[in-house]
Amino acid sequence: MSKEDKDGFDEYLKDSKKDKKDSKKVDDIDLNVEDGSFGEVKIAAGVLATISAHAAMEIDGVVETFGGFTSDLKSMMGLKTDTKGIKVNFIDEKLEITALLNVKYGNSIPEISKEVQARIKEKIEYMTGLSVEKVNVRIAGVTYEEPIEEA
């Protein structure tokens, strides 16, 4: 992890600690299903994080969601990490998603951020019927593609 990536991740952690004071842990979220359903429907927070991560990766210029050291360690061990860099919170009964991303050098960060926000909101609302109050995007790093040197 580069120093810039670590600094970005450290800033994200500071902000996360502030958010935790006002938020509650999300395990399962009840869906309001129309009358005539055959029982209750709940969605695990991890499902929302997975949908968000895949939605972010659909945007051109997003290289990866950024989970830091713990996610990198899990990846090396072959464990599931498709939710790395995504945080799901309920704050005052409102759904808030935070995505920590690495982007490709040379792309417009404001444009990518707007597209990621719109795509995550669209996918969560379409796939779950839940209303997304806010999508926060934090850029943790920029990835440079090095040209391949010929021998």
C-alpha cells in the first residue's frame, strides 16, 4: 500500500468513527412487501454492500473498491472480499452507503464520483425496493498503469 493510499484510508477511518456515533449496526433490513405476501423478507447488510461494490465497479475509471489491510489479507487467504471498501449504515432510519475507491489515473474524479453515486443508488433501489438517502464516495487512491517495456 502506498503512503497516499494509507493516508486516504486513515482519513476514511477517522470519518467512519465520527459516523458510528450516530449510526446503528445493520444486520438485516426489513423490506416492506405488498399485502398478500407469504411472509417477511429481510436483506442482510452484506447483500447491500455486495450490490454497491458491483455497481461501483461498473463505472469506467473505477479500478477497485478499497478495503485496506484487512481486506488485502483476506484476499491473500482466498476469503470472500467483494464487499471491501463498502460501508452500509442506517442513520436516523435512513440508508447511507459509503464507498471507498481507487480510480484510474487520468479520469475525472468528480465525474466518476457522480456516476458511482447514481449507479449505487439506482441498483440498491431497483434490486431491493429500499430508498437510499445518501451515497458517499471517498477516493482512497489513484492507480497508474505503467507502460510495458519491450526487450
